[in-house]
Amino acid sequence: MGTDLIQQFMGNIFFIKMKFLKFIGCEFRIYDDKENLLFFVEQEGLKLKAIFHIYTDEAKTNEIIGITTPHLINITTSYEVKDKNTNEVYGAIKREPLKSIFIEEWTIMDNKGQLIGKLKVKSGLRGFLRGLIKAIPQHYIIKTLDDKLVAVIVQKFNLFLLQYTMTIQDPNPALDKRLLVGMLILLTAVNSSAFYQLKY
């Protein structure tokens, strides 16, 4: 998994909420199972590259992780997850555009670019219907290449706020928790535009 995980990554439950209205960019808050704030996440707006800043507090005094795209955003974009202090790259996450037209799928890679895991919709039928009807809450699973279940992400039904809960199945998962939290953030960010279009 890597070294020097901070306290915020020690739990196995991560609950993310996206701020409903923000003029430019996006804000996310990630909580533990007792509703303690773990991370404050800010996505820069009006950029040709996706840039996410992950802090341990809302005052933004301690940025620990960045998520960025090495190139301009396009349908084949991958997102690097790296330490903001050392610039160590933990890995990368990529949405599979053709497979995700109706049923969402993401791939997770290590810091050498090797495929190590995938996120898929738990139910193919539910995923297909969700591609047509965005209001249907979704249920995702993250597995390693040898089909070991690593985490489950469940969308909470709420007509006004986009919210997901990620439950990691093992205290020492096969995939780096920093990549798993990055996956949770990207999943929320990518699905947010379609979700909030329902409100207008």
C-alpha cells in the first residue's frame, strides 16, 4: 500500500458530499462513519486540466494529495494521484469512455502504469438504467485483477445532494487507500454534472 498513511486514512468508511452550489469549481467534504471531517476537497474551475486539491481541513492549511491530469482533458484522460509534499505518484485512475456510455467503468493503475484494479457497477441492469435515468442511485464495486473485492461504493438517495459512501472491505486492502479515496472523489466529480442538471 505504501508508507506513511496519515490518520485520516486509517478508517474503512468514507462518506463524501458535494457542495450543491458553487460559482466556479467544486467543493467536496469527506467524513468518517462518525461524521468527523477527514478531507476538504477543492476542484479548480475554468481549467483545461482537471486539478483537485485535497486538504485535511476546511481552512486549507494542510494540502496532502493532488489529483491532476498530465494532459488536456479529453475522453481518454487519466488522473494522477500524488503526494503534494514529496511529489510521489501513488498511481493513476482512468475512466473507460466507451464502456461508460451506459455502464460506468474505471481502471486503477499503480505508479508504474500497471493495471491493478477496476471499478464497475455492481448490477449491469441497474447500471444500464442509470445511464438512461440519472436519478437512480448507483452501487459500485472495486476489485483487483484477480477478482478480490476491495471496496463498495453506494450512492445515497437524495434529490438535492450527491452523496456516496465507500466501505473498504479489509483494514489492509490490496489497493492503496489514497487511490481508493481518489477514485471516490473522481466518481463524484464526473457524475455531479449529470446529477445537478436534474434540479433545473
